[in-house]
Amino acid sequence: MNRLFLMAAPMMAVALGAVGMPAAALAQDPAAAAAAAAAAAAAAAAAPAAPALNGGDTAWMLISTALVLMMTIPGLALFYGGMVRKMNVLATVMQSFAITCLISVLWYVIGYSLAFTGTGAYVGGLDRLFLNGLDFSKAFVLGEATGSGVATTIPEPVFMMFQMTFAIITPALITGAFADRMKFSSLLVFTALWSIVVYAPIAHWVWYPSGFLFGLGVLDFAGGTVVHINAGVAGLVAALVIGKRKGYPKEAFMPHNLVLSLIGASLLWVGWFGFNAGSALTAGPRAGMALAATHIATAGAAMGWLFAEWIVKGKPSILGIISGAVAGLVAVTPAAGFVDPTGAIVIGIVAGVVCFWSATSLKHMLGYDDSLDAFGVHGVGGLIGAILTGVFAKMSVSNSEGGFASVLQADPKATLGLLEGNAAAVWIQVQGVLYTMVWCAVATFVLLKVVDVVMGLRVEEDVERDGLDLALHGESIH
């Protein structure tokens, strides 16, 4: 959720007349004192008003937070649960539910503080450790300590909770890459470490005013880099480190229940309106355009995947159309608040076709076992969306609520995307993608290796053969 769209010109404190002037001097010159008082009053009237809490914006953000939480439980849980074999359904849905609980606690303890406090360029501070000092009585200013804070019209606990739901779904997405074969205990340890070492710093880089990618000008409205590229790359690394499922690719790993997956994908689609439109942090025109872009891109991607599969395989499938829809949701995420509907549908169609290729042909060409295509859809789709944001971003959309007013004041002809004449925007987006991919890949690899040495990553061969549900949780779906 790139905060550039909210940035305004820095507020300047104007000290006139009386500031620094001895009281005796004012008393000796009543005319000067009157003039100074008048000037101070005029300056106060002209100064921008401090942000105030807005009930409509707060209500929309409460709804958005609930929608994004719904994306993980039950949305992602059902989406992934329906695609695995029957003997692993409970283990798969358990992962999404347990990650929701684990990350919620960690976000309270330290995650939020590392992501959204401090003045550093690479990681936050400990100002909100255990949510200490969380202020619910006034409008929240993100990064107030940096001197270039971003004003909002919602209280900080609402912002904190909204961001918590993003922190929850990101590691939950990774689990699709190594479905059917990871120890539950190891998953919890890895997820906890990953959220602190990888997710929180990258969120700080991109979405916090002092973050170095924020300062570079990377556009990421709702998580193309922070969520999807991050999760996709981590998933690919995990699939490579843990290894292929027993029997892959010779054996067929048929989905247990695609109706569950369709229901899960549908919940993801609806929840994504909170994910993207909620990232405007207001219930205004920016949220409306983000919602429209999200829906149109998703439909375009679903049709792109459907027709690509129809041409290549001869039949359109349920798994294909829902995977295409998710690819569109992923790809439009970084662009939602910067592009118009035409840019959105192009991004969606491109993502649908390319993600179909990556989830089928590329995976087999390179020989990795990304079980549920976490990298093929989220990694590749996020990359497409992040780069194409630099192509299709429009100043008219981005400044619909005055977020780029200071930029336009300095340069009335300023533009955002390549199609508007700003070719540098694409290179900036590429840099954001590369920094995210490199840090995520290296840190994820190290964390997985440490967990593997200490406690092992993979279940025993007989457990994998007979199913994780009974072996790890002592339960079955029937």
C-alpha cells in the first residue's frame, strides 16, 4: 500500500511576531504587538488543519479489515484445501487457521512495531512493542517521527489491525508451495521467524515514509511487492529446499474437491475489495476507483487464463478459471489506486495468460514442485503487476484525493507512468521488485536451513504417503 498517494506538502510551523520576542519589547510597542498578533492569527487560519477522525473512513476501514481477514479464513483455507488430496485437507486448512492466530500474536508483540515505527530506512523501531502507546483518541499520522508523516483520518488501532490482516495472509500464501509435505511444528517456527525477518522489514521499506523503497518512489498500492512477490519467492525457495512430493511428477495429484476451491476463490475475490480499496485508507474516490480496477482486472485475468487453457488443452477447467481470477487479483494489487479501468483490464489479461504459462509450462520446464502454484500465481502475477504499474499509472487517478498535490505544485506537468511520458517509473518499479526478491530469497533460504538443521522440515516418508491429517493432527474429514 504505497503511501505516496497520501503524501502532501510538509506542514510548516510559522512563527511570526511574538515568537522569540521578549514580552517587554512587545509592551513598549503596542502597534507592533497588535501587528504580530494579527499576523499570527492569519498564519493560523492559513495553515492546514490537523487531520481529524472521520467516522465514514473509519467505518470503511473496519469493514475492509474484516474482508481481508476473510481472505485467509476461510477464503485461502478453502481455496488451498480443495486442491490437495483428501488425506491432507485438514492439515492444509489448519495451516491457514494456525498462521492467522500465530501472526496476530506476533504482530501485537513486535511485528507492527518493526514495520510501522521508527525513523530507519530498513527496519522500524520498538516504539510499539506489545502495542505500547497505541493512541485511539485521534487521527493517526503514519511515520510522524520521521518529519514527513502521512496523515490519515482513522485511529491507529484500526490501521494496526488492517495491516495485521496483510501480515497474516502473506505467510499463509507461502504454504501452497510446499503443500502435502512440511511438518506442522516446523511450519510454525519458520512462519514466526519469516514474519519478523522478511515481512516486517519489507513492509517498512515500501509503506513507511522513511523506508528506502518508499523514498525511491516505488508504487505499491496494496502489496504487489510486500505481499505477493514476497510470498511467491519465499514459496519457490521453500519448494526447492524441501524438495518434491513423493511421486511427483509421475503420479497424478488430483484435487480433492474443486467446489471448496471455487468457494474459497470467490471469498478471496470479495475480500480483495477490502484488500485493495481499503488501501486508500478513506471511503473516497480513490477507494472507488481501486474497487473498480480490482474487479475488472480479475474478470479479465480469469478470461485470459480460460481461453489460453482452452486453446492449449482443448477444455476450459474450473481450476483454471479460478486460478486466473486469483492471478488477476494479485496483478492488480500494486496498481489498483494508480490506474484506470483500461490499464486494469490490460494488466489482468496479461497476468491471466502469463500465469497460466508459469503454472503449467514453466514449472515443468524448470522441474520444481510448487504444489498449489504459490510462485506461479503470486510470484509471477505480483511481478507482472508491479512492473505494469509503472507503465499504466496515471496522475489523474493517483491524485484524485490530492495525494500528489505537493508534487504537482512543484511541477504542474508531473506524470507517473510510462504511457504518460515518465519512462523512469518502470525502472523504479523494477528496482523495487529486485530488492524484494533478493532479500526475500536469501533470508528465506537461511531461515529454512536453520529450521531444517534444528528440527527438520519434512514429514517422514510414511506420513507423506498415508496423509498428514491423521499423522499430524489425529483427525480425518470423515
